[in-house]
Amino acid sequence: MGARRRVNNRCFGAGARGAAAGLIGFQTIRRKAAGINVNRLWETAREEVWETDLKSLPRWRRATLLSFRIIWKVASDLHAGQLNLRAMSLVYTTILSLVPLLAISFSVLKGFGVHEQLYDLSSQLLEPLGEQGKEIGDRIFGFVENVKVGVLGSVGLVLLIYTVISLIQKIEFSFNFIWKVSQTRPLARRFSDYLSVVLVGPVLVFSAIGVKASLMNNSMVQSLQSIEPFGTLLQFICSLLPIALVIGAFTFIYVFMPNTRVKLTSALVGALAASLMWNAVSWAFASFVVSSAQYTAIYSAFAALILFMLWLYFAWLVLLARAAIAYYHQNPDRLSGDPSDTMSPRFQEWLGVAIMVESAAAFQRGAPPPSEHAIAESLSAPGMSVSELIGPLSADGLIVATGESEVGWLPARPPEQIPVNDVVSLLRAHNEAGAASLDQLRITARVRDSLAQAEESGRGALSGKSISDLCAS
């Protein structure tokens, strides 16, 4: 009996092991099959989005596919992490500059008697934080009311204004990065433009809000409200007015902040996307706050600060992501499924010399100085690569920036006085600072002399040639 039980146990164990092995094998096959299907689906989607010829499609399909490409590219930029890092940097700067910014806006609006509305607007922006948003708003405005210019003195006032300007400067840097612009505004323009935004911006916003209140209190409008369908139409327009104000604010930011010319249509596309995403993120974050009671128990008094920082992060991320949408809408040629802005040494030399020739040729023709975007478009070159090389060319005094509304580039001296060898030498030395030194290489004198001779031969081939000679060809 015991022997039979042992045999049965062995048979059962073997059967169980066999069944388990079969089940594991089946699950492995199913996972592989699922992986193959997912990979095939992903590859099909990528081919459909990136390899379809837009010119062969009807207008509505072309617009739809272009929208998918823009969304895909912005998602890739977010995955790369640069936009996320800049959003986090702006959170830190915002926390430092928020009270000075509101203090200046509060002082300006106080002269118009509408400073109390600033609190109402801030409360709406902090509404997704729930009760903690009200608490944060009260604390912030408590700090703002304690800011007194007479107590600060002249030095304190200068530091107050500098803190606000540094916030807007950081925003401009982020937008310039998205728009592939390497040059910021000149110092004088930076000061005047930033202060005009800080001083005039709040007045314009609250003037727009006041227009709505004035219209609704107008006797003619009130009489029209009692007549249908005008009453329903007026209510509909009033419900759309806050959305229109948000879209207008985003459009202004996308047009003004980058140090380049932004088309109004592209800025409007980015603003529409921003307003939609803003509402979606606000709803999602409010839902998160409602269900995050456990975080209050864990973090105690720090919970409100952590939620406020998270909300600032998502707000900046929405703003930057939608700025990227505006950029790719204006520059669809920059869309690519597998972008690469890495430059080989030879590509770097060729592109740098071509940039000098583009600026010199425009100068000789008497044409307007080409912008970075115009140069990249003319050479069919990556915008980031053009921006990266314009930096050292400008720092070495080979080209200079000019223009107010849009920065253009001109030769720093007559093109016939710029030897091509000088440009090539500069480009070869680019990025050598901080890199491994050639002197530390343990190579024989024969190898060193041969390479130096080859380099000298290249110089000899370009000897006597100027940028002007290349323009003529």
C-alpha cells in the first residue's frame, strides 16, 4: 500500500511538474506573441505617421497626420527630459519670485482700484489645490501685503525688481531653447520689455475682465437678455469669455517670450492646445488632491507646499509643451521620426563655413541679415546645429547679431577680410576646451608629424581664400 502511494505521488509530482512546465511554456509563447504583435503594431504606426507622403493626401488627412507628427515629436521631447528639467527649474525660480511679482502687480493695480481682483484671479489659478489652495493663497497675499517699498529702501526695491526680471529671463531662456534660438534679448531691450510685461500686463488683463462687467451692467445689454434668443446667446458668449482670455494670454506669451518672430497662427494653435490641456490637467490634479488625504497625514504641514510645487511643475510643463507645439506648427520641416543633431567633425566644419557664406552673401546682396531659422532653412540643416555653431562664430568676432524684432547675422568685418582658414581653425577647435588634450597622447614623432603635415596641407589648399571668394562661387 505504501509502495503504491509512493508510486502515485511520483506520478502526480511528475504530472504536476509537466503541467507547470507546459503552463509556463504557454505563457512564454503568449508573451512572445504579444511582444511581436506590439512591436509590429508600433512599427506600423511609426511608418504610417512618418513615412506617408503628406503631399499625396487630401487637406483634412494631411492636417490630421501633421497633428499626429507634432504630438509624437513633443512627446519625444518630453521623454528626452529637457522640457521636464526646465519646468522644474522654473518651479524653483517661481517660488523665489512669486511674492515680488505679485507685489509689483498689486502696487500697479492698486492705483486703478482693482487690486482686490488679483486675489480672486489667484484663487482661480489655485482652485485645483482645493482647501489647501485657499490656504496657500492667503499666505502668499499675506506676504505681499507686508512688502512695503518705504521699508525696503532703494537697494531692496532694486533687488525686488531684479528678482522679477530674473523669473521672466528664465522663462525666455526656456522658450529660446524650444525655438532653437541661441541669442537672448540685448540688456536694454530685456529690461524695457520685461518691465512693460510686469507693469502693463496686469492692467490689460483686468481691463479685459472689466469690459465683461461693464457690458453686463449696460442697460441695452440687460434689455437684450430678456429677449430670446439674444439672452441665451449672451450667456453663451459670457461663458466663453474666460476661455478666450486664457487663450489670449497664452497667445501673447508664445508670441512675446521667444527672441524670434512667431507667427500669430502658430501661437494661437499652441494657445488653443494649452487651454485644452490646462483644463484637463486642472481636473486631473484636483481629482488627485481630493484622493490624497494620506499624503497630508504623512507630510503634515509640508503637504500644502509639496502639492503647490507639484501644481507649479505641471503648470510650467503644460506651458512649455504647448510652446513646442507652436514651434513645430511654424516649422514642420523640423519634424522627424528619428531626429539627430549630433555633428561629426566634418559636418561641423562644412556647416560653419556655410553659415559664414550665407551671412556674407546676404550682406553683399544688400539683403536683410538672415536669422538662425532662415539660415537653417536655406541650408536644410538642423536648427540646434546652426545655433550651436553660431555661438563660437559670434564669440570669436566672425559674425555679429543685428536687428530688433528678429535677430539676424552679418559678417563682423568685410567678407574679403575673413580667411576661410580662420573659420576652419575655429571650428576644429570648437568643443576642445575641457576635452582630452592632444599633448597627452603618447604617439610617436612620425605619427605626430604625419598628421600635422596633413593638416598643414589642408591649410595650404585654402590659403589665400576668403569667405568672399566662396560667395562668388
